[in-house]
Amino acid sequence: LTDFHSPASTCSPSRAAILTGRYGLRNGVTHNFAVTSVAGLPLSEVTLPQLLQKVGYYTAMIGKWHLGHNGPYGPTNRGFDYYLGIPYSNDMGCTDVPGYNLPHCLPCDSSGTQVIRLKRSVHGGCYSKVGLPLVENSSIVEQPLDLWTLTEQYKSAATRIIRNARELGQPYLLYIALAHMHVPLAPSLPPDASATTCRPADSKVYTASLQEMDSLVGAVKSASDDTDKDNTLIWFTGDNGPWEQKCQYAGRVGPFVGKWQTSRGGGSAKRTTWEGGHRVPTVAYWPGRIPANTTSFALLSGMDIFPTLLSLAGVTPPSDRRYDGIDTTNILLHGEQTGHEFLFHPNSGAAGKFGDLQTVRTGKHKAFYITGNLRLRHLVYIYG
């Protein structure tokens, strides 16, 4: 799907829109939640897993939640039967062996309790007060977690969920929200290596993280193919463009450089409403149903996942609210090329009010109502 867009250019708003099929101005999530946030995705919102759970699906999530981590806002209270992951971004807490980041972050202070480790001096740009937790269902199982072994834990859980669901003959939804390409990067190491002594070369760490993510996705695909591939749809996408300020740890926007914006000192990636901020790689895979080696140029959004999966499952969403996603079944299965006639994009922090719809796409044209001027910081590292 070559013209597919995340519903926002940053984490929480994109995830909220994917799970509700609604713009942030409707679902109430227009900015990222913090470690100190009390609430989350409004409880009045109905999520995709809640609706599938009601009709007998086993619903599980692995990875980054970032839609509220207190009380009723956690994933197991929003429709997921099982959860394993980090409640917010993996840079929102300290670890004993930090990964690659800019600025480079220090380990958790060895003194103090495991949960709260106050530093004698706080390193700018790094979270330092709370150890990053790994949560299973509603319990913390590791804190601070070991970023360097997280992939194997995710892979084991994902393949177990797929095989167990098959053995039980139960339909399932598995939502995997990976943070491999989000700083701090911590690609896995050989079994006999130490994260402190045998790390990838600085210039190769992004590639190593990408390869590790590819390996995990491949393991999920293999488990699915080995169990019930003819009845399983895999939808791979992203929640925003690269974080330019992180330089060689951020990836690239490809051809979507936003020449008008960048020529005036601004940025064109994460947080912005330029294509590089929200146009994301997307692939749909369903052997025997989605024709192989085909391409769609339809204008689509992450919000379309909600109505499409419900349609395929034969579920009707509540009629008391407006949805912004469209059912893409005919695009996926029958090769139609008609997507959104208009697709709006909200401000995700570059300029103006959070959540305001500042650009609109129609066909090959895009109108900007606020251009923004998200400037890069001066950094020693060269964008690779």
C-alpha cells in the first residue's frame, strides 16, 4: 500500500486513531501521554479489541501501549485478554544498560530501590527517575527491563499466542506494537556477548535494529503460516515517520523530504504534517485472498484498519459516533484503487494547537493551512 498514512505524526494519537477509527479531535487523544499522565484514551471510546472480544475473539497485545497506564486505562481494561510490553515509549525510563540514543543516556543509578532510582545529576533529554518497566497483563514483571533481550521475549509470546489460539480453534486478534526503530535502539547480541562490551558499530546500529525487527516479523509470519495462513490476515504498518533529531538512529524519509519546508530551516519528518511525518511503509498479507505481488496506490490511513477488520469479522461498530476510517476490503481483496476522497492530517507538535487538522490530501494534491517550522537541533552526529 504505497500511499498509506499514519493518523498522526507521533505515538499516542496514531495508536488511539488506529484502535478507534477516529481522528484525535473525536477520540480525545491529540498528544503523547507521559510517565506522569493520570488518564489515557477516554473510557467513552470503543476500541477494536473490545468489539472483537464480544464476538468470541481472543485478543492479545505485545509491545508499546502508550494510551494510559493507570487503572482502567491499561490494555487489559480496553479489550485485550493478554498483554506483554512497555506501557509507553522505551525512552521514557532508565535501564541498567542503556541502548543507543541522542543524547546518550546514563544507566539507572545503582543506589536506591529498583523502581525509583534518583540520579545525582539528571542528564538532559533522558528519563532518569523511573526504571523502565516490562508489564504482563497488569503486573510489572521486570524493572528496569533489559532492552537487549526484549525481542526474544516478544517473539516467544507472539508465537505462543498464535499456536495456542489454533489449538483451541479460536479466532484471534494479535496487535504487536514494536518499538525497535524508536530510540534507544538495542539490537540483540550474540549469546556470549555483553551489551557493555560487544555492541554494533555506531554507524550500523540502525541497520542491526531493523534486521532484528525483520526477524521478529518473520517469526510471527512463519508461526501464522504453519497454523492457519489461509484464514489469517497480517497487516504491517507504522505510527509515524522518522525522528530527525536522532540523526543516524532515526531512519530516513525517503523521497518525502518536504523541500519547501526544509529549505526554510524546518523539518519534514516526525511531528510534522509533511508526507515524511506520516506516510509510512505498509504491507497486507493474506495467502489466497490478497493477490500476491500486487500494489495499491489508493489513499489510505491507519484509521481504516478499524472498519476493515470489523467488516471482515462481520461486526458492526456502535452507531452512536462518527468514524473517519473506511472499509478497505475491496481494495485489499479485489484490487480496487478508490481510497479516501479527502484525508486530513493533524498537528502533532510542530506548530499550532495539538490535534488541529492542518493539511488535507486529495488525489495527488495536498493543501497546507499551517506549514510549521520544526527546526533541527545542532548536533555533532551526521544524519546517515
